[in-house]
Amino acid sequence: MFETTIAGSLPKPSWLAEPEKLWPQWRLSGAELETAKRDATLLSLKEQEDAGIDIVTDGEQSRQHFVHGFLVNIEGIDFENKVEMGIRADRYKAMVPSVTGALRLKGRVHAAEARLARAHTKRKLKFTLPGPMTIADTIADRYYGDKVKMAMAFADLLNEEARALQADGVDVIQFDEPAFNVFMDEVTDWGIEALHRAAGGLACKTAVHICYGYGIKANIDWKQTLGGEWRQYEKIFPALAKSRIDQVSLECKNSRVPMNLLSLLAGKDVLVGVIDVATDRVETPDEVAALISEATKYLPKERVVACTNCGMAPMRRDVAMAKLVALAEGAKLARNRFA
Ligand code: ZN
């Protein structure tokens, strides 16, 4: 009961990449970079284990960004000439690559870090991939001329990689879809269908992570505009509840999401975000336990997994580590209370 996990990413050590940045520059190149990514992956596994996290990840140490990390080994994408694009309904601008031809995987994308992680931890291993709708919202299209068609093409590539990750011994494959609470109508029109296509044929657990984004300024400003209650999830949860995805990860700590919306996710494991990634203030185990208890008012307790609100990539490393400890200790406290 009340297993713990993280949304996916952890801060990178400063010898690997620029700290506290969402799109950091690598500090090294070539073979040295590959070795450094490997070392950082082992370190982040060890830190999660020592903190007491049950379902661990590679900390996304091998990718520069959660979306573009998947795109690097795909034919049909021009990475050389990045263009500025407003993403998440123009919430912020990003320099993005373009799709310039038919999409095809050149080979495995995440084999090295998945196999390394699998070989070095006995805990359950989760691996994250960007969801098709979020990819389609984070890349310029100069080939397909149709967002849905392009998203479905990405879904097929995600499926190819996801099946291979499963064969590598990954226990949970999570698709990150922060675009899901931006384009609510599209989620029910085609977003879930694209997700099913990405997760097709998988026997391991599947998850989708939705959220209100990292703790960067553009997101914090956006949240100010969403009003006293954030009800975006209300539009998409019923469709997610009917979907074939096993788990839903979402933001609860310091969010204005009414907790009773969780009851719309009947039948799903819910990765309840009990750790805020938008503030350096470290939660107390008591606060974590209280939010877990709150979630059990709306979900069967065996369906509640304690998680972070979102990825921790742009955070201070010491703060992130302290938050992992609070997460694990809070879940332990909640287990004791319910035992
Ligand atoms: Zn997130």
C-alpha cells in the first residue's frame, strides 16, 4: 500500500549538464558524455533507493529534455535548423526541431540507459516517454500537414520503442502528456487513441502523466490565470477512466485541483502528486501523509501511489533529494496510520 515513485526526471549533476535549466547544455561530448550519462544514471538510481523510493527511474539523465530526448534517433526530423514555436497553446516559446520527412526510428532510442538501470536495481523500474500529443505540440511540422496524422506517426514509433523497453525488463512505461490539460477537446477526439496506439501490445503496466508543468515562470504565471479551482481534469478523466492505460499521474500538492475529481478515475491506479516541484520548500512527512489520506477519500487505498507532481529536472539537486526523502517518509507514515 502507498508505494512511492517519481514523475520521472531528477536534476542532473553539474558535471553532466548546466544545472537548474530545462534545456541544459551538456558539459562534455562524445565518449566522455556517454560515460558521464551512465555515471549519473547509476547515481540517481542509488539516490532514489537510499531515499526509499519503491518504483525508480533512470532520472532521465541521458536526455537533454523529456520530449527532444526521444526525437534524437528518428529519421525525418531536422535538428540542425531549430525554429521558435509557441507551445502549450503559446504559453511559452521554445526552439524546436522540424519534421521534414516520413518518420522512422533509426534504431533503439533508450536501450543503453534502460538496460543499465535494469542491471543495477532490483526495484521496480519505470521508464518515461513523451506522449504523442505532447510531441506533436513540441515540434514544427513541415511534412505531414496534419497534427493528428503526425501524432499517430509518432505513436507508432513510441510503440516500437516501448515494446523494446518492455523486453529490456522495464516494469512500467509512462507516457508524459502535459498537453492533455491544454487541449482538452483533442484528448477525447484523438489524444487517448494516440496513447492506445503508443501502448498497443504492452503487457507491462502503462501510465500517463498529466500536469500543469514544471516550476518555471511561464507555468507559474499560467496557473495564476486558471482561477480558484482547476477543473481541466474534469473534462478528460472520464475518458481516461475508460482507456486501456493502467495508471494516471497528476499534480495534487499545492495545486487547485479539487481532490474529489480523483473519483472520476475509478479503476485506475493514481500516482498522486504529493510533492511540489515548483517550490524549494521541502514538504514534511506529515504533509505528505495528510495528502495521501485525502486521496483515499476518493480512491481505494490500494489504488494510491505517492508521487511527485512533475519532473524535477530543473530543480536544485539538494532540494530534490530532500523532497524524495520526505516523499518516502510520508508514505511510510501513511502506511502506519492505515495499518
Ligand atoms: Zn509534469
